[in-house]
Amino acid sequence: MEKVIESWGYLPIQTPALEYYDTVGMASAILDRQLFKLLDQNGNTLVLRPDMTAPIARVAASSLKDQMFPLRLSYHSSLFRAQQREGGRPAEFEQVGVELVGDGTSSADGEVIALMVETLKESRLDDFQIAIGHIGYVNALLLDVVGSEERANVLRRYLYEKNYVGFKQHVKSLPLSSIDEKRLMDLLSLRGGREKLEDAKTLVSNGEASKALEDLEQLWDVLDGYGVSHHIKLDLNLVMHMSYYTGVVFEGYGSRLGVPLSSGGRYDELLQRFNRPAQATGFGIRLDLLVEALGQTEALPE
């Protein structure tokens, strides 16, 4: 897998296991309650590295500030996340992934998704799908219907948790017209092939929604060019971390698993927190979940 990533021009990077909470911890896509926190001898709050995106953004804005964009960086690192609900899941696990920093085009989104597909195939995982959505479209539809960020956030939370029953019940409890209620319900049906983009246009047609659907049209063309679109399906109610991702988002699923084994997306606002604004996108593959999805482990030697 590392050889495939390197062959696409990505350079390996390693970051410290311990980071400052005030920088990487607060900028991370991982929920605060999942962070392992500790104090150093000076009273500074530290975190065990919960993801690689925020640490790499910190390095891109500091040690690599003299390097020209775009930066193509890869990693194979241990991450640490406290588990509340996932009984039996490890709090420390290995992840392989890439970050493409300094390119805001659909070509960049297509590159990282195609590379993720190629990397999964190299691991000999044959039966998998990548679900692709766009945060901009979901935001545009929810705000158009409910009118405020506060009310939209409640609905966004249901989508983020994949609690579609709760989403439907909440929509029915809102004082909405039958047309607006149907628009929100129809959002849940926007899963499938490229034809779902046409269905999506009928639900909301403002500027942000149109731009999001245009991005997805261009992305599909790029993925067609890479010859990987047979692994792709659209899922326009896909919501990742609610304040972190800004555009295209995606998750990878193996047929043996009920949870995503890989994920990623566009995060165009993260690097400005480290005083080097840049558009960026990337993916991560959890190796423990990949091994489960492969379902093949060699017998232990006697």
C-alpha cells in the first residue's frame, strides 16, 4: 500500500505522538470527548495524536512553509481515540493515508479518491464501495428549509450519527409545509449513481447547492478518467464532522463491515488556523478495519 502511494508522488511524513491541545487538539476533526489529554510539567495540556490531518496541517504551515504548493504527503501512523460506544474496538490503531495540500480543484478530490481506490485494491480488497457526498449541498438544503443554523444543526447531527429514523421523526415534529417536509424526506433517498444529481437539483436550487452539484459532476468526470467510477456511489446525505469538512466528503465500505474502513474529504479552512491558508483534501484507511474487511488472516505458527 505504501509503495502505491509513493508511486503517485506522495512523500512520507511522521509527526510526534504528543501534540498541544491548544493547536492540534482543538483543530482536529475528532470529537473532544474522544481525545486522550494529559499535562506536561509546565501545566500545558497535551493530547495523544487523534488524527493525522491536523498535525500535518501544522507541519505544512511551519516546518514546510518554504515548500511550494501543492504538497503531497503520506503517513502510516498510530492514532489514539477514547472509545465510548464501540465495545471491543481498540483505542490505539494504525492508519495509512495522504494529504494533498494547496489544490482546490475537483482534480485534487478525484486524485485522492482514485488513489484510495488503488490503495484498497493493492491490499487485495476487491469488494468495496466509496460513498461520496458534499457538505455544501446538505447545508444549502437544510438552511433553505429550516432557515437557521441552530435548527439545521439538529438535523445535521442526526445525519452525522446516521440516525435516519430520528431524522424522520424530527422532521415530522417541525412546523413545516408538506412540500418542505417532503424535500427533507427526499434528501434521504439521494443515494445511487450519477442520475441522483438530477434528482438533487429539484430539492434546492440556490447558489451554494448548484456549486456543490457542479463540483460533484466534475468529480465524477475525473473519476471516470481514472477508471474507478464503478466503485463509486453518490450519498448526498453523507455528513462527516460537522464543523471540519467544507466540500466533497467520502467513506469507503467493505462488504464484510457495517462501519466505514476509510474516509476523507475537503477541508479548506483548517490551514488558516495555523496561519498558512490553503485548500486541502485527503483520506485515511484504518488498518484494523481493513483486516476485518479482508476476512483473511494467516494461521498462527505452532
